[in-house]
Amino acid sequence: MIEKLLERGGDRVESADVCVIGSGGGGAVVAAEIASAGRSVVVLEQGHHWTRADFVQREDQMLPRLFEEAGMRQTVDGGVTVLQGRCVGGSTVHNLCYAFRAPEPIVDMWREEHGLDQLTPRSLEPSYRRVEANLRVKPIREDEVNSLNRLIRAGTEKLGYSGFVTHHNREGCVRAGYCILGCSYDAKQSMLVTYVPRADRAGARIYANARAERIEVEGQRVRRVLGSIVDHSGRSRGSIEVSAPVVVLAAGAVNSPDLLLRSGIANRSGQVGNNLHLHPSVMVVGIWDEPIHAYRGIPQSYYIDQFIDLARDPHSGTVLMPIAGFPVLTAVNLPGFGRRHFEHMRDFAKMGGLIVLLHDRSSGSVRNGSLGRPEIRYALEAGDRRQLAEGLVHGAEILFAAGARRVVVPTQPEPLVLERGDGLSAIPSEIGEGDAPITSTHPQSTCRMGGDPNTSVVNAFGESHEVAGLFITDMSVFPTSLAAPPQITTAALADRTAHHILARWLEFAV
Ligand SMILES: Cc1cc2nc3c(=O)[nH]c(=O)nc-3n(C[C@H](O)[C@H](O)[C@H](O)COP(=O)(O)OP(=O)(O)OC[C@H]3O[C@@H](n4cnc5c(N)ncnc54)[C@H](O)[C@@H]3O)c2cc1C
Ligand code: SF4
């Protein structure tokens, strides 16, 4: 049963074996796996239950429907925009379907440097397999690579750089290109059309418009979750209470630490909300002589990994990914005002970009702000600023090699416009907050896993070191930046936690 509590109104008191907070990349998997094993499950999801009929392919309507703070969530200094989902299915509803496993050197580093002896590629294999089967992960076919991705591939190969066509989780994709606004064709195999319906069929009670606001603990055991029924702007319209011996927190790497701090639990290490990594990214834009209609077809199918060598250094590097904007998002990311801005936007059909995504060493924090608006702080270290700038140089180089006539580096306050044949030395040698629009679509690591309860929040199975019956299964558990698209690893770790809970059920069910 998926119920939109906003339409019912009133107050709710429930009990279940397991209460899951959040229905996105981690929460939906746990709910489906545990409900399928016969346990009673309640899912609390703060966002609404939108479906394909609601995905109208317009930015003005879809950003407020699908994104936290209508897509305007930012760090407190405004330096980084943090995009996260706020709906049944979470960020998987508007993500771009790159489907990667965690790079092996990262898993090795997590095991060796974070005391996670049980986290081996072999132990993760069954979870990855289940997740990939349920999300129908497969290679992107050659005929599915769109014009922008083809051009970028040609430019990358011309320069002798390394890149490849990726795997994705789409089935019956009609290549409409609207993935970031939700898929009107149910082709994107997001949680909304995979694990959430599976949890529903298995009997889970899935409540939309239900925001968890406090987790209560008695005698170091989790007892219940208290929250509000909320409208689309987060205003309270009633209360909800769920008693459960097991609570699985999967509210994303910003809201999960916010909720733990609000509840005053699971933080003896002082690490809840620390170690925030963002995979900060900056876009560099190419303008071709003729329209390339980069916004048609699958937005991202190619991936450039020339500038990251995790076997050599698991702590740094950049990857580059093609990107095509919608009009509003493009306009927001192109600096300049008035006529200058208009001149850039006039070339919209001839435009295509590359995102430079940083595997960040830099870290920030999440602390309680007003309800629904946690305070996010983040500052790039000097080495990371230099890497982002180097990434922009490589991005510009690849765009020119791909045939772009002009490249726009969105420096602030004035964009840097380079013409074909110009050198690239005018690109600044460091890029930090305020120097260019920086976006994060992968906030992570704020409740990190680790073997040592003094330096981490959960163990290798997502179980709180401190509170019995409390688990975390979202991107907040990654010990460091993942250095790759995170949805499949988030889901695989959640699957692993679900099976751990089921295998040890008698310990928790008291
Ligand atoms: C624009 C964009 C593109 C992306 N593209 C890719 C990609 O191509 N490939 C890839 O691997 N990854 C991609 N990602 C990342 C991917 O979507 C995430 O890895 C994944 O969704 C993370 O799962 P999660 O459970 O941590 O968080 P989410 O999926 O964000 O789920 C968290 C859920 O918790 C809910 N919630 C929050 N607070 C509360 C509360 N207090 N009470 C109740 N519910 C609450 C939220 O509303 C949300 O539904 C992208 C992300 C974005 C934003
Ligand atoms: S490109 Fe495919 S997955 Fe993306 S919105 Fe269009 S049909 Fe859906």
C-alpha cells in the first residue's frame, strides 16, 4: 500500500517490525528485501508520491516536485548547490542512470584504512548481483549513444585519452532525454518503478508526505520514530508515530545526520555530520557551428576516466561526463547578465557540455538548521581547487577536439570565452567556491562506516556502533568519496544490510 498521507489528513500511530526512513536509493531496497521475507515494514517518505503522469517535462514544475528545497539547496556560503531528491523513489527518480560498481581500489582502501575487514569485493558480489538484476543494469547499446556523447567520444579518442560507453538502468527507453525531470515513460528503472512496487506487493505500508523528525531510544535500543505529515512546502498537517524494534535510516547524506543530531543519538564518536564529501562538479560548455541538439536522447552514455588512477592514488582524481542542460538549468549555470547572458543562451541548440567531477579529499559538515533546512558547510582544499581547474583545462581541450568552435568556462563574475585555436592558459589555476558555479549531486560520508566506534558511526553492515536496532543505508555510510556514480553501491550496501538484519532477526526483535 502506497498512501499519500496529505490526502488523508489526521494523525497516525503505527507499529511494525521495521521502520524505514526514506524511500530512495537505499531505503527502497531495504523495505523490499525485508518485506519480501515476511516482516512487517512501514516506510516514511517526506516527499510526495508522484508517478509518470505527473512528470510533465517542465523544469518550473518538476524541480519543486522532485528536489529538496526546489533544487535550491546550497551550502551556507552559497558556494555549492546540492541536488537531492524529495519524493517516493528519492534521487533515483531524477538521476541519470549511470550504473557503476564501486572501484576496487576504493573498496580496498575502505577495508584497509577504515578497519572494514568484512567489506570485500567477494562479500559484496551477491548484493551487487541482486541489485543489478532488479534494476535491469546493462551496457548502453551503440545506437543509444546520442550526438553529444558521440562527439565527446571522438574528441577523447583523438587526444588518445581513456573513456568508455557505460552501463545503465533503463528498459524500453524512448530516448526522450528528460531523465533529470523524471521519466514519463517509466523506462528509467528508478526505485519508483522497481523496489518501491516490490515492497508494496510484499505488503509494506509506504507513507508519502511523512517526515521523520525524531528517533527515540530507550536503554540504548531504538524504540520509535516520531514525525509529521507534511504538505508540499514542508508545513506540518498532522503527526505520525511508528513503534519498531528496528529503524533503518535512509534519508540521504544531508538529512540522515540532521535527524540523528536532532534526536541526540548515535554520536558518541562526534562523527555524525562530519566528513561530508560532495563530488563537487563544474560544467564547461562547448558551442558548435551547427545545432547538435545535445538535449535529445540519453543524456549521459560516455565516461572519461583518463584523469583518475585509483590504483596509484585512491584519494584523488577527476572524471568527465557529457551533459546537456535544460533551458533554465543552463541559464542558471551560465554566468553574465542581460545581453551577454542572452548571447550565450541564443546558442542553446549548438551547446553541449562536460561535467568535471572531483573525487574530493576536502570535507565539510552537516549541522541542524531550521527543520527541513540543515546547515551544510564545505570548503575545497588547495589541492582539490587545483584539480578542479586542471579538469576544466582537460574539458576544454576535449570539447575543442570534439569540434566545438567556442568553449565557455563559467568563471565568475565573467565567463571565460575561448575561441578555437586559443591557448588554454587563461583558465585559472585554481577553482574554488565563488569562482564558478559548483554543483553536487552526490553528497556522501556524513555517517561513515568504520571498524572503530571512536571514528565512525556504523559498522560494515550499516549498524550503529551505539544504538541497538538502528541501521543506516544511504550514501552517508561511504567512508570516503566513492570516486564513481554511487547509486548501485548505495543499493548494494542497503541490500547487504537488509540481509544482515534478516539473518540476525532474533537479536533485534526484542
Ligand atoms: C541530478 C542527479 C543525477 C544523478 N545521477 C546519477 C547517475 O547517473 N548514476 C548514479 O549512480 N547516481 C546518480 N545520482 C545519485 C543517486 O541518485 C544516489 O546515489 C542515490 O539516489 C542515493 O540514495 P540515498 O538513499 O542516499 O538518497 P536518496 O535517493 O536521495 O533518498 C533519500 C530519501 O529520503 C527522503 N527523506 C529525507 N529526509 C527525510 C525525513 N526526515 N523523513 C522521511 N523521508 C526523508 C527524501 O525525500 C528521499 O526520498 C544522481 C543524483 C542526482 C541528484
Ligand atoms: S531518456 Fe529514456 S530514461 Fe530518460 S526520460 Fe527519456 S525515456 Fe526516460
